[in-house]
Amino acid sequence: MTAPAGQEGYLSALPQRLLASPLDFILADHLRQRVVCSLLDRLAARHRFEVDIAREVLVHIENDMAIHVIDEEQDLFPLLRRRAQPEDQLEPVLGQLSTEHAEDGAHADHIVAGLKAALAGHHEALDETLRAELSRFAASQRRHLALENAVVMPLAKKRLTPVDLKALGGRMAARRGILLEAAR
């Protein structure tokens, strides 16, 4: 699929070597997620079903987004909880983000099912209910990403140690079946 104008390459796989700088990898993945939000809005706004875009969105939601959430929930957030200072007041933010991750998982499952059904049925248009769900999910993701980028990522850059970052990058790489030293 050719990406829409202005979005070329953002949904391409991120360079494996970027995992050596795990916070940069996460931020780059956030950019890709914002592109997915634009694609979801496009699917929701168009009366004609764009099959290639739906397929690309499906791959991202089912694979990349799911792994990204695990990166945050199992590795980044626990590291931040250990390193945060009381004045950071981070726990309410991480609690909110974790709740959103769980809610987003349920919404993503519904979107995946709807898009797969439309693809399997060779639909020419998406039904209004699914189109509304796509728009709501995109808006929710944008708010979520804004909070992560404005609060979590700057604090991670400030608080995580070089040892933390190396461990984080190693776990993220392993989750993707990548040997970090070989990816450099």
C-alpha cells in the first residue's frame, strides 16, 4: 500500500537499532500511532471502504500496538515507579494510562473484528456504528499519546538511569525477537 500523502513511511517498521535508545523508539512509535489515528479518521470519514488502509491499520493494531502496550505496562511504567520521586506525582498519571490501556484493548478488539468482517464480506462501505467507533478510538488515542508525551516521556528521560535504559531496550528487543547487540 502507498501511504496517504504526508504519511509516507511512518507505518514502516522502525529501525531495530533504535531499540538501543528505547525512549526514542517509544516516541517514534507514538508518531506512528498518530498516523494510525489519521488513517482511522480517514476510514471513518470516507463513504468508500479503503481496503488497503484497513489492512495496514489491522496489522498495526494487532501487532505493533499490542507490543507497545506491553513495553509500557511491563517495563517502562514499573521502571518509572521505582525511579520517580514523590514530587513527580506520577502514580495518578500511570494509573490513568494503565486504565486507558485496558479500555483501549477492548475497543481495539471491537475495531479489529469490525474491520475483519468488512474485509471478509467485501463491503464497499463501513457501517455507521463502526465508523463512529473508529473516530472515538482515534480521538482517545490522541489524548492518551499527548499525556504520555507530555508527562511520562520527559520524566523517563529525567529519572531513568543508563542501566535502566539498557535493560529497557534489551527487554523491548527480546519481545520482538531481536538481539539488541546484533541490531546496532
